[in-house]
Amino acid sequence: MTAQSAGPVINPDRVLIFDTTLRDGEQSPGASLNVEEKLTIARQLARLQVDIIEAGFPFSSPGDFDAVQRIAAEVGTPNGPTICGLARARKEDIKKAAEALEEAAKWRIHTFIATSDIHMKYKLKKERPEVVAIAEEMVAYAKSFTNDVEFSPEDAGRSDPEFLYEVLERAIAAGATTVNIPDTVGYTTPDEFGALIRGIKQNVPNIDQAVISVHGHNDLGLAVANFLAAVQNGARQLECTLNGIGERAGNASLEELVMALHVRRSFYNPFFGHAPESEAPLVGVNLKEIYRTSRMVSQLTGMIVQPNKAIVGANAFSHQSGIHQDGMLKNKLTYEIIDAQTIGRTENQIVLGKLSGRNAFATRLKELGFELTETELNKAFVRFKDVADKKKEVSDRDLEAIVNDEIRQAPKLYHLEHVQVSCGNQSIPTATVTVQMPDGVECTNAAIGAGPVDAVYQAISQIVGIENELVEFSVQAVTEGIDAIGEVTIRIRHADTVFSGHAADNDIVMAAALAYVSALNRLAAALQTEGKRNPQTEVVAIG
Ligand code: KIV
Ligand code: ZN
């Protein structure tokens, strides 16, 4: 393998957006994605124009290796984003990452080792000098594959700053071109995090040879505020995820960071040496793709966006109170600091109907950024016709729901063939379902339940026979109106692992049944394959 990738511009006059939705985001319980889903999201991240995509942790499983390799080959074009793979500070991890990434035009290895006393003592069981030596050696090893190497001292937020300065200096000397400062447990406050970045700038002698990056979790709800304080003190790469998904309370949210830097540009400009009124963008992201990307990530990961979520939540731009509505009618700026269209939240555009043909359907999907194979397109068109029969006007949002639902279907071990329910205030809710089993045999069963959805679950569960506990069930309407498509997301737990299922249909009982079968399919597929490693919590010898 030859060294390639020039590496980042060390002193960018804007912030680099490093998206880790496909790596840290995917570490959220129940958010796991298959290869096709990851590719779909990666293509959309490229349209969003993030600078770097952390596509996964190639050593974790053959599936993750495959996903990173395909993203590198397909999305890592010369004008596209840099593709990055995570590796613990171990030769095996780093080599695997390089193998997965080498097809990309620009690629980066991100290697890490913990530097806080608590992590070194209990997780690594290593002393400080050993950790510094490993960091140095592994950065140099990564550098033998690519010029673009990122190093993270895990749990930097709780590490001794003096020790951190030493580790960072040695990592940069060994070839790291980005040093990433993680607040792994979301413990710091904005003032503290800003001061930590300032301290690094002042005390690491060779810091001008690397981009300072930040990574942080939202355990105290401070991740975005911490990052903005870091930007004021010299951080120029932000590691974030769509909708803020990620381990525990999640990561800093991409849409919040990007919009804060965009809307409050005049406040942040001076920290970049720009005049306050400068119009030069502080991020390279295509703002118009934010909303679509958020919806895609939510639909494919099954991680629902709370209605009051900043920027992308359903209520973020709706005004309930009479006073607000009156003000809005007189002048939108009275209560609105962002025009919804800036992030691509257009009025619910009605584009297609019952009479629209396959060409119009395919063209609109292309315009929406979906690249489907012929088979996927045919399947999605059948679904579209079905929806258009029941719903007069099919909007872009409906189309997104249909297509994401189609992509989300794999793997199909169990197939729902037939659902029939009877319910009402005078009858016991009863469901009859037919499921095609992995061996092709069709099984039919009837069950009663507390309501029609429960009856369907009981009937399916009795056929499939895989023990699980329902931990979340949610229904959302894709658009307004009585004929709206309903999206159901469910999460089930089996032996401490959560699996999610998502489906969309005009009939919500049907959507619920499909969502349950989809979650069961994920569970059943996971039982057949080797589990995926968590890069941070798996106990393994480092070095
Ligand atoms: O939270 C964290 O510290 C991480 C590292 C692997 C960067 O995700
Ligand atoms: Zn993290």
C-alpha cells in the first residue's frame, strides 16, 4: 500500500465538519445499520457536503469493514469528502482500517487511546509512559499507510492537561495531522472545554502542525455549547452527528452547530480573523440538505427526532400561541431567527398523484437524491401506486418515507404475507397473520390482544418464537391530513441488545406489523452473525 491523501489544510479559515453518524451515531442502542443503509446515508452526507465522513470501525465486524470499503470506493471521489475509519491504537485495527479505506481518493485513519487516569488504570491497566509510547508508535504506524492521520486521547475532558500536552506533542511529532479532543463522558462545561483548547494551543509546542478537533457527548446537554466555546479558542474541526445521535445521550448535533455558526456568523467571525459583517461561510455544508439528511438518518436508524428538537424537530418552526402567530403574520422575524427554507424545509410540495407514471416517479426520486437500482425502483413504484390509490396527493415527504422504507426492509428472513384484524368497542381485538418463515413455509396464526396492534404482535410473536421485549412503540404522521402515511418505529430488546424496526403505510396497524417484522428480522440476522465490537468498551490488549 502506498501513502496517499494530502491531509487537511492545517489552518482552515472555516470549521471542518467531521460527521460521525455512521460510527459513533451507530453506537446508539438499536441504531445499527446494514451496508446498504450506510451507503445511502454516506451518499447523502456527500450531498450535504460534510468535509469528512467517519464511515465506521473496520475491525469491528466483516459488515463494518464491507461498509467502509464500499463507502470509500463509491463516495470517496476526488471532489467528495475524506473518508475516515476508526482504529484503536493497535496494529491489527490500523491495518484493517487502511485496507478498507485505500480505494478512496482522500482517506484518513483515526486512532485513539485513553489518557485519563481512570481509563488508564481500570480500562487499559497501563501507566502514563506506556500510553505515550503506544500513541507515538501507533500514529507512526498509521502514517506509514496515509498522510492523513487523526489522533484522539480518549476522555481528554477528564485527563490531566499537562499529560495531555505531552501526549499530543508526541502524536503530532509522530505524524498526526489532526488532534481530536474528546469529552468522552460529556462531563465538561463550556468554560472548561474552551480553556482546555486554549491550554492546548498555548502549551503544545508543535500544535501549529495539526488541526485541533473536538468530539463530545451530550450527557449534561452541553455538547454543542462546549464545541462553540472550543471554536472561540481555536478548534477548527467539529465531530458531530445528525440529530445528535450517538453513545448514551448522543454526540454534539451537526445541524445545531452548523446553524449556530451560520445564524450567528457576525458573532463568530472575529474568532476566524474575519470582520463581523463578513459573509464568508464558516462551514462548508450545503444548508439546504440538512432537513432531508436528518429525516433519512431518523428513518434508517429508527432514532426518532423529538418534536421540540432544535432545527429539525417537527415543532421547530410552528407557532401555536396567538401572540406569536399575530407577530409572524406581520413580520416573520418577530419570532423566527431561521427561515425554514434555509435548511430545505420547504412547504410540503405536492409533486405526484395517481396518474403519475414511472418516469415522473424516477425523475423526482433522482431530484430528491435517491439512487435506486432497477429492482428497488420497481418495488418502490409499486408502493407509490398503492399509496397514490389511497392518498390523492403524494408529497416529497411521502416519497422519502416510501423509499427509505424500501431500503430499510433488508434482511428479510421473515416475511409478512397477510394481516387481518377485527376490533371495536364491542369486540375482543383479534388478529390473524400469515408469516413466511426463512425456509419458505407459510404459517398462519390468530391471537387476541389489548388492542389491534397488540393482537398483531401476539400473533406474530407466537409464530416467530424469538423471545423479546417491546421497549418503544411510536407512530408519527408523515404529513398532515386524515389520509397521511403513518410511520411506525419500534424497538425491541433481546439479551441486552436493542433492535429497531421502522415501516410506513397508510394503515397504521399494517405499518406496526411491518415495523415489528423488520425489527425481528434484524434480531434474527444478528443471532446468525458474530457480534459487532464496540471500539471503546471492548476489553482488549492495546499497543
Ligand atoms: O467519545 C469518544 O471519546 C470517542 C473516541 C473514539 C473519539 O468516540
Ligand atoms: Zn464518542
